[in-house]
Amino acid sequence: MRKAMAFCLQGATLVACTRHLKNNLTQYCQDVVGMSRQSRSAVVDAFFGEAGLVTVPDVTAFDAELTKVCDGVLSNMPDKLRQHIDNRYTCISYRLFDSNGSK
């Protein structure tokens, strides 16, 4: 589908919707990382819950909330998950963690 969209809409920026990002994160936590339902729910809620990152009103609030998420929920998560989040849910110019999975 991505190849078809790239061909038909040449030059357009592909933007994933929050539903697909949430499903991707949930599936990765379960299938790849093997997290329990409770841990998986905490991570997904930190990003997509009622008070998650997707609800913040502006960039300043996003940065503050992102710091809380990294210091809180993500602080004791597996490196594999932190790298996944860093590669998909942050801006390319701003990485949450270094290549070793450390902040």
C-alpha cells in the first residue's frame, strides 16, 4: 500500500494516523518484546491514553510530557522497546535515547 501511495501521490508526505501508530506499538510490545498486558497498557496509555502525548496542546507541553514519560513509564522498559519508540514516535532530529538505549 505504501508503494502504491508513493507512486500515485509522488512527493506527498506519508503521515500515519494515531490509530495505526497505537496498533503498531501495542503489537510490538506484545509480539516482539513479550510484555505483560499491564506493562503494555501502561506504555500505550502514556502515548495514546486520555492524558497521553497525543492530547497535549502544543510543542512546549509535548516536550514536558515526553520527559515525564521517558523518566516514568519508559525508564524500566526493555532497550528494544525504547529503540522502537525512538525510531517511530519521535522527530528524526530529536532522539530520546542514544544508540545504547540510554537517555
